[in-house]
Amino acid sequence: MDRIVITDLEVEACVGVTEAERAHAQRLLVTAEMECDLTEAGRTDSESATTPYDVVADLIRHVASERSRKLIEAVAEAVAEAILSRRLAQTVAIEVKKFSVPGARHVSVQIRRGAMRSPNSS
């Protein structure tokens, strides 16, 4: 399957286990790997045949900042759900990096989710 990858998109989000940590937005980096069929886009050179990655980037920024969350796992899940529910990918892998562990470059979570097929699809 073909992939579109947005790597280390910088977003601001109120995320943290404690109220104090959630009180102020902090920098996260989000990577989204979206599996889609890009055959038609490659063949036709048509924007309408591909996933609009500027739209995906704006969606990621919106989802990350729309409300506070305790865990970056919840940010990753919300981003994956938003991409899949809008049918922007068939499968998505999301990585969210947070810079909160002293002595570590970052801590991250990685998830992979696939679109649900209807019971009548083959």
C-alpha cells in the first residue's frame, strides 16, 4: 500500500497527568503515516486523486489543541480517529512525541489503526 507521511508536525496541546501540566499548552510533535492508494494520483497528476496533506495537517493541529487531555495516547487516538472518520486514509499510524522526561530527548507513543469495513463489504 502507498503512504503519505507527515513527519514531526509541531502542535500545541494542553496535555499532562497533573492539572499544573495541563494548565499551559506545550509543544508536541506528531507524525502521521497514512496508507492510501495513490495509483490514480501518480497516473493523472491530479490533486483530487490524493489525500490533501495540508488538510490533514490542519486537522491534526485542531484535534491536538481542541481540548486538554491527560495522556499523549489519547491525543494519538483522537488524531487517528479524525483521519479515518473523514476517510483520508485506509490505515493510519500516529506517533506523538512529548518533551517531559528529564534526560530523554522525548517520550513517544505510536499507534496503528485501520478503517472499519462494513459487514457487506468484501
